Amino acid sequence: MRFVLICLSLLIVFSCSSARKNNLFLEKKIQSSELKKDVDFAYKKLQRFHPHLYWYISKPQLDQKFDSLKQSITEPLTPNQFYFRLSPVIASINEGHLRLRALPRQYSKSEQKELKTKKPLFAMMEYKIIDNRMFVTQNKQNVGNIKPGTEILKINSENVSDLTDRYRKLFSSDGYNKTFQKYFMNLAFFNFYTLENGYLDSAKLVTKTDNKISDIIIRRQKKTDQELTKDKVQQKVTTFQKVRDYDLDSKSYNRSLKFLKSDSSIAYIRIKTFSATLSRAFYSESFAKIKKAGSEYLILDIRDNLGGSLSEINTLYSYLSDKKFTLIKVPEMTSKTSGMHQNYFRGQTVFSSIFTAVGYPFFLAGNYFLSSKKDQRYYFREFASRPTRPKANAFRGKIYVLVNGASFSASAILSAKLKYEKRAVIVGEETGGANDGTVSGVNNTVTLPNSKLILPIGLFLIRPNIEFENESRGVIPDFPVDPDFGNLTSSEDKILKWVLDDINFRRSVSEKMNNE
């Protein structure tokens, strides 16, 4: 027991020391000469590992951007000041997966413990950012008596429009797509704000309701004893919930199946992210139910699905295809050893690294032997690039796929393949992920030597097994439907309504022909 207490004490001291050291570094200004070296370092790493760096921007254009950045750095900057200078240049490459990461403030064990007793400040309400304006959409806790529909003009004396302008430069979609940014801004706004300002206990908002301007202070609230007790209780997750990838925090399912008609003729599958968690069991179970129900139509809803596992979408496609298929082309790399530069030890503790080090030689050998060279190009054998047979319970009816600007990465690859093979009707909004593929898969996460900023670089060029459109756009729906993103009052799902109306129309035409 004494030994355990000593170890715990040392861990706490180390944690506090580490957090203090990190936070002092965040305040330190780095000489311009050192920052320029980081710019060169980042560009060299991109050229070394990124397999399609000049896909959406020419080499002379990107050279000029990096050179201009170096010339503009004439004085010392803190790491995160430098982040706001370098990040827009990285974003100009127009690869949605490629984003520079800043250094967040770290918190000691005692600070983390204190934060857990409080509710998140900005999460007490729900918001929607439309262009450069922010509106409150829900205020269930009635914070500051702010009504839904209220516009937030300022946060702590900073114009929301200035904040969105600044944050919009830090990320991009794939290629020249413009639908992704509005969704990602809503996801990332307060992450960027917290990065700049830390976790605040209060904030002053300038709001506008019915043309009336008001100053409102919101404060971080303490959790009740009941809420704290609930946080400590380990909730049990049933097998049913596990298969559907249940999230305890949001109390919602990542995957779900339901029938939209009493006769089960329309099956509806919603997938929020391709997490791969027990996905094979979910699809096996779901498509068995769909077959037993005799459903004529399947609606696959992958709106707001930012992607995930290639293995999962390959499994899903095997329940949608009516013939043998190859989902993606063999991924490309910059060299035969690229796959060996994955971050094998990243995210592990010193203790866990000791145990996993045993497998490191096998990891290196496996990546080397799975790599090959052909016609001066390097390739990596990936499971989803091999021929796959459709499942016995594969759906044979008509398929609709619902997409929007937040359908990204694996969602776009799946949509592009289904559209190309004419196996499904794509309905909704242009996807945020590119039609012709993306650079992702696994990363070489690079740390810039002086600023310590993090740059994850995708190692694989992953492309759906289709003939490419070469338009540098997302997947364009067969039937575009405007989701009316800027509408704060209507709750109508226009994309789903379009599909249901189309099914009703097809049924009525079919019935009419049968009666004639």
C-alpha cells in the first residue's frame, strides 16, 4: 500500500509539472528564425509523405504560399500565434483531412477534477452558425433567459463575425467543394474558441432579439449532487446497445434500423459514423430483418457522417451490391517504406510502450511486405482493395442514399461507388468529401521541432474503384435537394421527404399500370 501511495504521489507531481511546463511554453515567444525553420520542416515532410500534395494546388502556387509566410514572420511569436499563421497555408492544400493542430492548455489533476464538477460553459445552449452569424437554437436550461432564435453578436467583446472569419481559414474541404465548411464550422467553432481562451467560468454575450440589443453574462454551473453521483456510476451497456454502438454521453445510437411503414416496405438505416465497433454484427442482424420483412426500398442515411473505417463500408457495400465488387483501388504511397512511418507508439504511456515494443519489428516487416512498386508508383495492399462477394442477405430492392455537406471521407467513397455502379440513387446535397478519393488511411504525425505544433500527414491515397470525374468536387447527388440549412424555424426534413414522395409516386404509377 505504501508503494502504491508513493507511485500515485509521483504521478500527480509529474502531471502538475508537465502541465506547468506545457503552459509556460505556450506563453513563450519563439524567434522568427526558428519559426521559419518549422515552416521549411513542415513543407519538407509534406513533400516526403503526402502522396498527392499538388492535387488541388500547383507546386508553384504552394511554393509561393510557404515563401510568403516565411517572409511575413519578422518577429517572435508564441506557438499558437504561429499556428494561426501556418494553419491557413496548410489548409490551402485543400485536403480536408490535412489540418495543423495547435497546442491546447493543459490542466493539472486537481484542475481536471474541479472541471468535472462543473457543466461545460458553452454547451449549456445549442447554436447554429449561418455564414458569419451565430444563433441560439435551443436553451433547455433557460440560461440568461435567452430565447431560441436569438443572435449572438459578440463573445467577450469579440465580434462573432471576426471569429468565424479567423477560424474559417484553419480548415478546408476536399478540393473546391463549398458545402463542407458550414457544417464543420458548427462542429469546430467552440473548439477553436477554447483553444484561444481556455476553459472559461463565464462569458459576456452581446445578443440581439427582436431588434433589441442586450448584454448577458452566462456562467459555468456546478453539477448537482445527483449529477455527480450519476457520473460516477458505471452504466451497463447491453449487447443490443453495443451492436448499435450506443453512446452513453449523448444517449443515442451510432447505428439504427427502423421501418418507416407499417407494412415494413421501407427500411431506414441511419449511420452517424463508420466506427467499425461491432459493425459486422449490426449489418448481419439488420439485413436479415430487412430480408425477412420483404422490404422493397432501403433508405441509407449517412448525412453528417464524417467517415471512419474502410473495413466497415466494405462490409456494408457487400449487403448492397448485386455482384462481386472491389470497393477501392489499391492505395498509393510516396515510397515503399511510407507505411512504416505510421505512429506505432503515439498515444501510449511509457509503461504500455514497453509491452507493445515487442510487436514493433513485426509491424515494420508487415508494412514493408504489404508494400509494392509498379510503374514507378508505390502501393499498399489494403483489405478493401480486394475483390469481395456480396452477402447472401444482400438487399435486392431500390436503394436511396441521403447525403449532405458533412458526408465526408468514407461516406463520400461509399456514395461515389454506389452512384458510379448505379446501385443507388444519391439524394441531398453535394458531399464534403471528394468524389474521386482522399488522402487519409493512416498518418505520420509530425511534431514541428521548435513550435511543437502537430501535423498529421495522411500516408495513403485512397480512391473509390470508379472512373474519376476529375472535377475536384464532392459526390454530386442524382437528385439535389436543398436542406435549407439557414432555416432556424422549420423542422421539416426536406431530403427525407423528397425520397418518401418519390417512393409514393413510384408506387402510384406502378398501381396504375397494374390496374390498366
